[in-house]
Amino acid sequence: MLKEEELAQTVAAACLDEKAVDVVILDVSELTIIADYFVIATARSRVQVQSIVEMVQERLKEFDILPSRVEGVEQGSWAVMDYSSTILHVFQPEDREYYDLENLWGDAKEVDINESYA
């Protein structure tokens, strides 16, 4: 079983493997009870949103970890995957700018992405 930060790092690495851009890990553990980490990534198209979600699911399935919820994939402009301690948000650029999660959670500490998870 992956520890909380390892899970976030694995999710971020899977996003990067699918060529997501501006991938960020936010440590929100001190700010909310809904999760310990948010991973935020930008996809350039509807197809890429879907492929990032699929890659994350495949990567975490190797550890027998399944999301409790996946939303928005069909629409393709955004998707959210809930892995309890880590929540992945994948946006197309306009939606990421609109929701501006980095600003909304501005008190969260940004975690460096560890290249060894890629």
C-alpha cells in the first residue's frame, strides 16, 4: 500500500507520463479533512483529459488502489478522481483558470514532484 505522499507522487507521475502540463501537488492536510493532497494537472484536449484519467487508473490499479469516485470524464473539459487521501483534478486550460484551485487553496504548501516516481 502506498503512503499518502507516495500516492500523490504516483498520481502526478502518471499525469506527466500522459504529457499533462503544469502538474502541481498541494499539501492540503492542514487545511481540510477531505484529503491530504490535491494533484492538479492541465490537459490540452478532451481526449487528453480522458487519457490522463485512464493512465492514473491503470498505474494505481498496479497497487490495487481504485478511486472512490470519478467525475467529469465524459464532458472532457475537466475530471476529478477521488483516492481518499489524494484528489486529482484534471482541467483543460480555460477551466483550470476559471476554478483557480491554486489560488483558492493558496495557503497549501506546494510539494515538489519527485522524478523517481515517473
